[in-house]
Amino acid sequence: MTAVRRLSLVTDEGPAPAPERPKGALRIAIATQDMKGLNAHFGSAKLFAIYDVTPQGSALVEAVSFGEVSDESGKHRTEGDDKITPKVEALKGCHLLFCLAIGGPSAAKVVSAKIHPIKVPQPSSMEEVLSRTQSMLKTAPPPWLRKVLAEAGVSTAKPSFDDED
């Protein structure tokens, strides 16, 4: 079984469950090897940085760490060596998953967990991913993102200025 560790801010009362997603925020996961940027394939990611993103800003919610990861070959090391299901379970509640690559079976599991995978062609800093997500939220989101936002209960209605002249 794959070891999963959740790293989050704690109070004097001890570890808290993952914070509730603020109203209007989109929860995203970023596949990373070092918490500095989007720089990992889904299966080989040692960590996932989880953020809540709104048009106005973003906040780190938690980091999820995995003890063992795949080697990016697309093959399990041993029969029954499932590294994907624990990752999908750990990311439940996220709306978007940013990664460098994701295989078909993994993508199917992610989508069935109501998480939309987004393959990014090259490594990016965390700030770039967060900024691009905020920009998508501020402007007219593409149809696929409007669907994700609707399922997440995030309003995409823009204020109307038609009354002003």
C-alpha cells in the first residue's frame, strides 16, 4: 500500500481536516516534485500542491505527499501495484488537476472522481499556474471550465454594466 502524507497548517488544537473551500473558490491540484512548480507527471508526482483559487487571489490549502511513485514508464513495478487509486482518493474535492502528462487509465480515474485533468506542455512555476487559473476565472472561461465551475457551485455571472452610460 502506498504511504500518503497530508501536510497542512495546524493550530494548537492539533491537525485539522482540509479546510472548507471558500465560496466562489476553485480547488486545484498541481503535480510537483519540489513544491516550487508544476514539474511532474501525474503517476510520478511525489507531491500535489492543493490551492483554492478565486479571481482575486489564491491560497495554499495543503500538500499531499506520496511515499512511492511510478517511474513514468506507464507500467506497474509489480502485479497489483496500484499507485494511482491512492492519488485519486487524496485529490477528491479538487476541481482541476494540472500535470505534465497523465495516462489514459489514470485520466479516466481522475475524471470519474469529478476532477478535470489539464496537461501542461512544459514545466511552470506555481505562480504561473495560479495566475493563469485566475485569468481564466476573471475573463470569459472556456466552455469546459464553465461546466467545471457550475458543478463546483462557482458563479460565472459577470456584473452587468448595461445601465451605465
